[in-house]
Amino acid sequence: MSVVRLADVRDSVVAVVTPRGLADRVNREHELARESAEAAVAHAIRCGELLLEQKAKLRHGEFKPWIAEHCAFSYRSAAVY
């Protein structure tokens, strides 16, 4: 069993979180998650646009090998974009 001396308690900082304070933190994290999701969707859309741009420059049958050679993801992932 550990013993806590009074001096140790006086020198410690104790954080007390009120229900309102916790709710504020929860709401902030929710907002950050929503913003991150919106940014992720925007990046995915732009990735798809760039893939379509490259596909238009290639002849039939060249896109899948181009993905394999130049992208850090599979053709299947590219097709989702």
C-alpha cells in the first residue's frame, strides 16, 4: 500500500473536468473528425480526377499497367476513385 504525504498532494495539480468542460471537448473532437472526413473526401475526388486525366492520355489497355508501375495502390483501389 502506498502512502501519500500531504506535501505530495499540495504540490500536485489536480484537473477537475466538469460535465460542461467534457462536453466541450467531445464536441471539439467531433468537429475535428467531421473536418477531417470532409478533407478526405476532397482528396479522394481530386485523386479520381487525376487518374481520369492520366487514363485519357493512354491507349486502351495501358491504364492498368500504368497504375501498377506508378501508384502506391492497386488498380482495384484506383477503380474506386
